[in-house]
Amino acid sequence: MNNAAELQVTISRHDEGTEGEYHAHVDGHEEIGRLTWIERGEARVAEHTLVPKPIGGRGVAAQLVDALVSDAREHGFKIDPQCSFVARKFDENPAWSDLRA
């Protein structure tokens, strides 16, 4: 698909104390992509990244991980990438190694 540049994605954060989610809202779609996490010590454990098929394959999951990484840098927490997708993104981005729990 060549419409990735036109894709409008809004990431929102839903923090409920020791757990939370990042939501990806894609313009024109009701489906929501999610990255779930729980707090463990000084780290957030990235548990699952879920992107429904109608909005998949366009970098939505990567944007969810980018939001988590940005928050880790801004707020000073580490990330334990239990989710295989998040772990793969960490492997692909050595500059994030200082954030890995």
C-alpha cells in the first residue's frame, strides 16, 4: 500500500496507576490498535501489541511502540519487552538499549 504517508493515526495514553494502554486511532476506522503494559518496579512490562486486520500492515503497531519509548525517555522508566513485537522493535533499534529493563 502506498497510502502510509496519508494515514492519520492519533495515539492516546490510558494510564490506570500500575497498568495502562496506548491506543492507536486511525482516521476513518472504528478499530483501535492497542499496546498494553503493567508496571513492575521501575519498568513497564510491554505485554501485548494488538492491531486489528482492517488497520494492520501500515505501521500502526510501530507507532504504538514509538509512543511507549518516547514516554520512557520523557518520564525515566525502563521497558521490559515481553511482547514479541516490542522485543523485535528493540532489537531493530540499538539506540533504545538504554531503556531495556
